[in-house]
Amino acid sequence: MDRQGDLFESSFWQDVSHGRIYYQPDFLSRIEAVHYFSRLRATLPWHQEHIMMFGRSVLQPRLQAWHGDTAYTYSGLTMRPSPLTPELNELKVRCEAVAPTTFNSVLANLYRNGQDSMGWHQDNEPELGTNPVIASLSLGETRRFVLRNLHCKTQIEYELSPGSLLIMAGELQHHWKHAVPKTAKLKGERINLTFRHIVT
Ligand SMILES: O=C(O)CCC(=O)C(=O)O
Ligand SMILES: [Mn+2]
């Protein structure tokens, strides 16, 4: 069996309508999750960006950092890359051990409290290729992550706790949107890393 076949055999993979999802709540130990949260919080060049929404420039409700070899453009925003830090590189290698691909970039998101969020979107920029594999690693506060099927409106929800890994694969980005909604609950900081492969 090829590497891809082997990897999809793992019991953490689930087939959904037009896509595949890998979900492992304890991908990192609690100690590792605390360690990586504090290192990434202290060392990544976090910044808040403006993006174009309905023709207007608005501040994104979260901080971000973009690491890898190439610039990345979405919603009218081009992010210049910083090199992968030692911690990002360690986590990239860990994710590659279970993902059916390799990664060359990571978008890091910092949600400062429950009012920070990520709106409904698909990770379907052309430079991600036809069927992108996106590995999403969560650290810090637990937040709700929701996927919604574009055709039947079925929703799948996860409470993404620290150290959990969720991978979206197959045709999923063509048929589902995903979001991290705002919440009125008191929430501390959460870091999410989305490892991607940018086709150059
Ligand atoms: O924070 C998350 O869990 C999701 C982040 C995400 O969807 C993205 O960076 O594209
Ligand atoms: Mn996304």
C-alpha cells in the first residue's frame, strides 16, 4: 500500500460527504501543549491585519503570523512570510507523520478572547492546489470549530481543546465552509496553527 493509503487507514480518519476529516484530541500531551503555547505566544511576530470585506477595509478579529517560503494572499491581504521557528518546524514534522502530505507553510492565528473569531470560509485559494490538506493544531483555550456543508447544510462541530489535531482533506474545501464563532463565554487566549502546502 502507498503512503497515502496507509495514512488514511488510521482510525482517526472519518469519511464525510465529499471529504475526509482526521481528528485526534490528544495529539500532543498536556505538557507539550502548554510548552508550545508559551513558546509560540512569546516568539511569533503576531500582528493584526486589515482585510477587505464588502469593499471596506476592516481589522481582522484576531492576530496572525505567516511562516513559510512564500507570500500568501487572501481577502485582498498579502502576507509576507517569516521563516519557520524551531517550534513550528518541530510541530510541522509531527503533523507530517500523520498527514497524507508534506507542508511548507503555516498560518498561525491568535484568538485573544471570546470576541476574536474566524468567519465562514473555505481554504480554497488556487495556490493551495486542487484538494488541499490542511492540518489544524490547537493550543491554549478550547474553542468551538464548525463545518457546514454547502449543499445539505449539515453541520459538524468540534470543541478543539489544547493539543488536538484536526486535518481536512479530500474534496472537503470544495463542499464545506468552516468557522470559529465568537462566544459570550469568558475565554482566554487560543493559538491555532494551520499547516498548508503552497504550490509554487
Ligand atoms: O482556528 C481555527 O481552528 C481555524 C483556522 C482556520 O480556519 C484558518 O486559519 O484558515
Ligand atoms: Mn480555514
